[in-house]
Amino acid sequence: MNTTELIQEIQAVSQSQRKFRSEKSPIDARFNEIEDKLGIDYGQLTGKSKPEEVVEARHIMMYLMRKVDLMTFKAVGKVFNRDHSSVIHAVKRVENAQAARDFKLIPKLKLFGIC
């Protein structure tokens, strides 16, 4: 292998690594979706913040990760630094809001195609 071939091979590997790093994981895509549609960022979603709009966004994201992305309660909890029981509560809260046609939460759920 000559120097030119070696340089081309190194460049090809470098490009493939750049492409791999630029692709977002499904979890990153969910965080971006929540931020775009509800204006709540990653730090707020994963933090201990308790304003109602942050809690609702966190519950919606947990619901989506559980029901749409088919993640386990434990896996979703790990993403948010919370126990699986917190995820169970969030999923039930979203399901109850759907059943009761909660006028405050339903418009937010519609943004994600849940209702």
C-alpha cells in the first residue's frame, strides 16, 4: 500500500466516523421533538424541576418513549434519572388525561399525534 492509498483509506474512515457521530439516537430525537414543540430543554426534562409545564412535558416524553419507542419502564427511568415507578406514574397520568379528555393536556398530546 502506497502513501496515497493510505491517506485515502484514513480519509474514508474519518468520514464514516463523522457520519456516525452526526446521526442522532432515537432518544436525542425525542428530546429535540419535545424542545421544538413545547419549548422545554434537556436540562429541564431530566432535572428535578417541578413547574407544571415541565412536568407535563416530561410525562409526555416518558409516555412516548414507553408506548411508541417500546422502551421498558426501567430504561425510560434511567434516561431521566428516575425510578421506574415514576415512569409508571407518568404513563398513567397521560392515559388518564386521554380518557378524561383533559382540556389542558389534550392540545399538547395532539402535537405528538397521541390523541
